[in-house]
Amino acid sequence: MKKMSLFSLSWPIFIETLLFMMLGFIDVFALSQYDDLASASVGTANQVAGICNLLFSVTATASAVIIAQNLGAKNREKASETAALSIFFNFSIGIIVSVVLVIFNRPMLSALGAEGKVLDFGSEYLTIVGCFMFGQATLNSMNVVLRSHGYTRIPMYITIVMNIINTVLDLTFVLGWFGMPVLGVTGVALATSRNLLQLIECSPLHSIPITGTSSVRPPLFSIGSAAYMFRPPIPNEEPDTFPCSGNPIFASMPLGACSGPV
């Protein structure tokens, strides 16, 4: 692995993070041209999705530590085992989260104070996006594996493509571009879900720089490896957990004013 400076490693991560945050902003902006309540509902639903994303980052952050340790020790086989374990666990957790979001999205939004049309719009959005949340879980682990190997630009490139697709689809479905029907919240949810499918399509691209081939055969991993991987994340994620967990509380404060009878 060639030597890289801190700046050359960090600036693609900054751009990627910024663009990823823009995905939700673009959804809300596009819906603001359609309906104010729809825009507010998706903003609230994205708070729930953000907490789910924090959950996915726990396993990914733990694996980053162990992968870096094994790469430093020239133990690429163990690093590969940890990478496969991280992707497997995040995919499994993502499936569970997807099911929970689809079934229990209305109680979650109600707990944030959503009522009336805000609740209906938010539930519609989370039902569609929740079906593909496992893609976001897989993305977190794949990006961490790439960064640990020094490939910080590939996640940035994929996020750029996702932003372009998301923007075009949002405007197409919400504003009726190219003769498409105006779908509102459903259209924004479909655009976001299409981005998660784009991630799955790009998954071979994640593996090429590391394995040297687009055909990946994950190594077997042990329960001991899984237990060791889950040791670092609790203290590591604690500084992010408490501020992020407060976001839905603040987001729920103005909902009482905007979710009443219309």
C-alpha cells in the first residue's frame, strides 16, 4: 500500500459525508415545492432513518479498528475475515431494521409528535425507504473496508453518483419532469430507494481494489472474531450517540403546530 498524506485521505471523506447529508436535504427541498406538510413529514422521518444509520455505524467503526490493526501487522487474511464479518453483520442488522421500520413506522413517528397528514406522509415514506434500509447498512461496512485500505475516493465517487440520481429522480417524480406523474412523497421515497439499489449494483466496485477481482468469496469467520470485533464500538460511538439521539426530540417540538387538522 502506497503512503498517503492525511489530507489526501481526509478530503474525500469530507466530500462524501457532505454529499451524503445533502441526500436528505434534497428530498426535503424537492417536497417543499409540492407540499409543506409533506416536506415536514420527510424531515421527521429522516430523523428516524438517521438513528438507524447510527446503529449501522457501530459495527462498521469497530471493524475499521481491527482491519487497521491487521493491515499494520501484515495480516491481510485476518483483515479480510473482519471485513466479511462486518458486511455480514451489518447486512443482517439492516434486514432486521428494515422489517421494524416497515411494521412500526407509525408508532415511531407518533412518538415524535406526528399527527394527521404529517403522520400519513411520514409513514408512507418510511415504509418504502425502510424496505431497502439494509442497503444503507451494507454501504457503511463497505465504505469502512475501503477507507481502511486507503481507498477513500471510491465511496466519494459513488456518493456523487447517488446525489445526481437522487436529484434527477426527485425533481422528476415531484415536479413531473419528462411527462412523469407527480408522485409527491411516494416519488421521493422511490428515488431514495433507487439510490440504495444503486449501492447494491456498485458493490462489486467496492471489492475490486482490495481483492483484485470482482468475484468475492468471503472467508469463514469465527464467533471469537465476532466477539472481538464488538469490543471497541461502545466507547468509540458514545460521543456521537448522545447528540444524535437528541435530534428526534428537537425535531418533534414543532410538529404539534404543523400536524394538526388541515
